[in-house]
Amino acid sequence: MSVRLEQGEPIILDSDTLPESTNQPLKLQANSYLAVPVRVQNQAQGYLVCSRATHWLWMGEEIQLLKAVADQLAIAITQSHLYSQTQDQVKLLNSTITELKKTQAHLVQKRKNVFSRSNGSRDCPRN
């Protein structure tokens, strides 16, 4: 079962075919399950699970719909990671800009000091 999920294949279970190791809450909640992996960069990040209280024969359209929803979830997860990375880069860029402005102001001040010293020595009469 886990091999099929890792390969991106949906799994259909019902209460009669659930493995004994399945958590008890799953057995109590429904009789039919459809699980589809949510894959990001070809790795399962989680599973989208639908269940029915009654025994249910999952149709191809339902499976395709759940796969499409899982694909949209994967896109949302990727977008979230990209947004977080972008925010980190913005913080780094702002910090770098602040440091550059400080350095620029310091260099401008040094230049003014050097320029005023060189002008001041010209104004002094030589003996």
C-alpha cells in the first residue's frame, strides 16, 4: 500500500480491507476510504484522504477530482515555501541595503573631511 502511495497512486480501502495495524479512529469513522498522495518535487508530503460512512465504490471521476485537488495542494505548498524564501531574501536584501547606506554615508563624510583638510592647508600662508 505505501509503495503505491509513494509512486503517486491512489489507494482505495474499505472497512473490510483495512489492515489490522490501522488506527482505531479510522475504523470507527468510515467504511470506505480514498487516499491520494500530495507530492511536492516527487516526494509525498502528505495524503489527502476522503472517506464515506457507507461502503462506496469510488468512481474514476472521483479519483481524478481528488488527484486534481492533491495537485492544487502541492502547488499551494510549493508557493508557501517560495513565499517564505522570498521573505527571507527580502530581509537579507534590506539588511544589506542598510549596511551599504551606512558605509556610503561614512565614506562621504571621510571624503568631506579629507577635502576640507586639503582646502584648509592651501589657505594657510607659507613662511
